[in-house]
Amino acid sequence: MKTALVHHPAYEKHETGPGHPESPERYRVVIDALKGDDQIWTSLTEVIPEKAPRGVIQAAHTKDHYKRVETAFANGLDRLDMDTTISMGSFDASIYAAGGGIAAVDAIMSGDADNAFVAVRPPGHHATAERTMGFCMFNNVAVAARYAQNKYKEIDRVVIIDWDVHHGNGTQGIFYSDPSVFFFSMHQYPWYPGTGSRGETGQGKGLGSTLNVPVRAFTKAKDQRSSFDSAISEIASKIKPDMIFISAGFDAHLTDPLGQLQLEDPDYDAMTNTVKQWAAESCGGRIVSCMEGGYNLETLGGTVRSHVAALRDRT
């Protein structure tokens, strides 16, 4: 498989201050881990994204939201909400972050890659259409999914799979009434941000296009993986997507300080292979995986390396 690695030095310029878990070191340990494995690094297609155009971002966010984020930097603010701190380089980082998913979509649709991993920060899945939240400014996966639908006639129905330890409330909200985007989230519950119950299944025309699989703290990895496989099987029996996006959070890892789940690298490999098999059967293997959480700097690089290797290898 041809796997694109999308990354940009701007991702490291988003400074969050001492002790903040969403630190620039997250980007560095991921890139260092990939570069440290010659077999993986030399097999990847490097893609450097451009800034996402304002209009493309506003396909997933309101004009007021974009303006509030932009104005915060112009006014010299040091935070957008209680969790999301910012610095001089943060706005560029957020625009390049939104551009990362766009570049991944283009790389796949042009034939330069079969699938892609976006080593992005800041993360995006908590950003709603109207506001920042939980370290997130713009919703990178939502922007990329909407871009794919708007740019390419071949992309009509998409699926977003979110396996971050925290529920992707922002992504869910953006597409909650949209039957063309199926959103599936498996996450610790109850946990931040408090959303993601089984009863949240969409509304209006989008009713039935959201599936949440809440997982109790300290659930055994094999049981969580079984729930994941069952959910994918259920969705696949009803939907044939044209592209699959992964909100790839790695904070459900056993060692992560911001979660209480027990996944390890082989579990992420197995989930990646499950998604790859479905993608191979439904959409020519088109997968865009965007990094979300993952806050243990000692393990994050290795876990991402395993995920990327699984994307690259044939199932």
C-alpha cells in the first residue's frame, strides 16, 4: 500500500505553555519515531500541506466561529477557552492543521497514495461548528470530510471513525442531521466531554447516522476490540462509504494519563486492519487517518509508528 504522511513544521509552533498535555513535543516524538524506522520512513510519501482556505474551513464551521478564532490572535489572547491555550504560532498551526486533512484527501484522489496519516496538531474533534473546545480550534476531520464531498464527485457517502478515549462531540454535532456522513465513536464513558451515550443516534434526516459505543473505564482491551469489530460489522452491513476517515486518538492506550482504558499497540494494529479490510471492500482502500489525542510522550511515537505501519502493510 502507498501511504502518505502529511505533516508540517507549523504543527510544532503551537505553544501551549508549561505542563499542558497537548504540547509541541507530541508532534516531535511522532516524527522522530517514524524517521527512526528506515523501513517505514523510506516507504512513506511525504506531503506538506498548504493552509486551508477560509471558505473550506467554513464549510464545517460558522463564519462567526472562524472570526472569533482569528480575532483572538489579533487581540493577543492567550487562550480560546479554559482548555485551549494559544501562542503567536497557533493560528497558522490551526490553519495548516485543517489543511492537513485536505492534502491527504487530494493525495489519495490523485493516486499518489492509497491511504494517509496526518501527524497533526492541534487536534480537532472537540471543535464544534460554533466554538473551540478541549484543545481543538478547527475540526480537522470534519473539514476534510466536507472538502472531499464538495471537491470530488466520486465522494458522496463518508464514514468517520473516532477511537479517541474522549467522545468526538464536535464531529458528531457538525454532522448530526446529515445522512451523507456516518459518525461512529468508541470512547470511555462517562468521561470528558460528557456526551456520547448510546441514545445519541442523529436527528432529522441524519437519524440513524450516528453510532456511539460507550466503554466503561478499565474495560479489558479484548472486550473493547470485540465491541469495535462488532460495530464496524454492523455499519458495513448497511453502508458502503466512498471514503473513510479516522479520528485517530491514541489516548485510549493503557499508559495514557488522560484516559482509563487499556488498549496497547497490537490493539491499534488490529483496529487499523479491521478498517482497512472494510475500506478495501467498499472504497478502494481510501482512508484518511488524522491524529487526535495521545499524551504519553514515552509511548505515543511507538503507537503511531505501529498504526502507520499497519496502514502501509497489506492486510
